[in-house]
Amino acid sequence: MTYHFGELAVQRRMGQSDSAIRVGRIISAQIPEVAAAFLAAQPLVFVSARDDAGRMWASQIVGPPGFAHATDAQTIAIDGVPDPGDPLAEPLQSERKIGMIALQPQRRRRMRVNGTAVPSGRGLIVTTDQVYSNCPKYIARRDVLGIGSALPGEPRHATALNDEQQQLISATDTFIIGTADKEGNADASHRGGHSGFLRVLSPQELRWPDYLGNSMFMTLGNLHVDPRCGLLIPNWRNGSTLQLTGTARLNWDEGTFAPGAQCSVDFTIDEVIETVNASPLRWGEADPSPANPPL
């Protein structure tokens, strides 16, 4: 694993360069058999990419288990695309650098993939550059209770959060963040904590703590060199989503740190997209991760 300048800079600042070297050995361009089996069992993947204006977005693709599957040691077929109206629906009709995370809340497991996606007749073909698993830290356990029948609503666009959206964000225990390095190599990552860990500072500003992780600092390293990022906040209960795009700044002021945080991340919103019934999956109540620091 060769880290880029931003990742190396954050690793040094955090004093975790040696750990990053050790952990980086788990990353491969090849898809292990256990990872292929895990991916094929999931009904949901999250993806991140840039749109034609260069903005980062995080989106989701949902399908029956097996809709996302490895076809060989370095290729993943996704039989589906983001819904029409999703900010990545059109961008993913052409070749894109893509980040992907397959998340299994039921067992607190996740698999991350970074690579290049091209459209296919059935969805996307992803050629993998990086494949690796993460630890179960900060993943809230929850189970699928059923499948909703309502179609996705018309996406609602805004440049600031309304009161209801602020309440959803303040209550969430999970979000997905999409980032990219200077060359445009995309990454998608999970962030979790107790409800309230993602704070609303104003209708256009959020803050979250960066908790102790795998020491590689792919997300923070990307933000160090390119502040553009996208967030997806799922409403697990009813399938709605909030997608935000904007810019993030690493905040090293210890006065802003939440308990357990290595730093704070301050996010400024450029655009908000809310989609009702974006996912047909209906999930139950969360069992918070025992790794979550107190608020």
C-alpha cells in the first residue's frame, strides 16, 4: 500500500505512521473469496463518485442479495444503478473513479472497494484497485424488518437544512462519506457513533468527531488534499435519505473535540437532496456499538 501525501500528513500528525504501514498490508487489488461471499450476500451497497461539476456525492444501490457480486478476482458486477434523480445517476453512465462500501449492520461487518466503474447493460462493472475489510467499530447493529412497496419520491433540492432534516441528522447514528484524492481516486467510508455524534451547527454547517480507527486515515487524508466531499444520511426506519455535498475542514482545535475524538471535521453544505422512500429496505431499532465513545 502506497499512501498519498494527504494520508501521510495526517498519519504523522496523529503519530500513527508505523501503525498505518502495518495495517496497509491488508489492502489488495484482489478480491478474497471470503470478501466475494460477503458481498454476494448483501442487499445494499453505498457508492461515492464525483459528478460532472467535480462535486462529491455518496449514494446507495439496492437489490436482492447477489445483485453485487465478484465475477473474477478483480471485477465486481453491480446489477443496478442509483435511482433516476440521484445525483450520481447520470455521472455513472460514463467511466468514473468510484468508492464502494458493502455494509452488513446485522453483524457489524463492512467491506470497502475503490476502483473504476463503467456502465454495463445491467448496471456497473467495477475494476478493483483496493479491497479490504474494516473492523466492526462504531457500526450500529440492526436487522431488516421488511421491504416497502412505495416508489422513491421526487428528490427535493435545497442549499440549507430545514428543521426536520436537522432533527434527522441530530438523531442519526450512521452516515456514509465520499471523498477523493487529488487524482480523483474516490473512497466511501462509514461513520458511526451514538445518536448526536453528528452535530448541526447551523442550517449549512455540521461537525463530527473522528474516532480512533485503522490508522490509515484515507478519508481525512483525502480531505487534507481535497476538501470536497459528500454525505449520505439514511433514515433506516422509512428508507428516506439525505444526500449532502460540500466541503470539509479538519479542525485541530481541541476545544471542539468530542470525547474519544482525534480531531473534529467541520462540513459546509453546498446542496441538500432529500428523497423519500429512496430504499425499499425497512430496518429495525439500533443496538449501538459498544465501541462508541460517550457524547
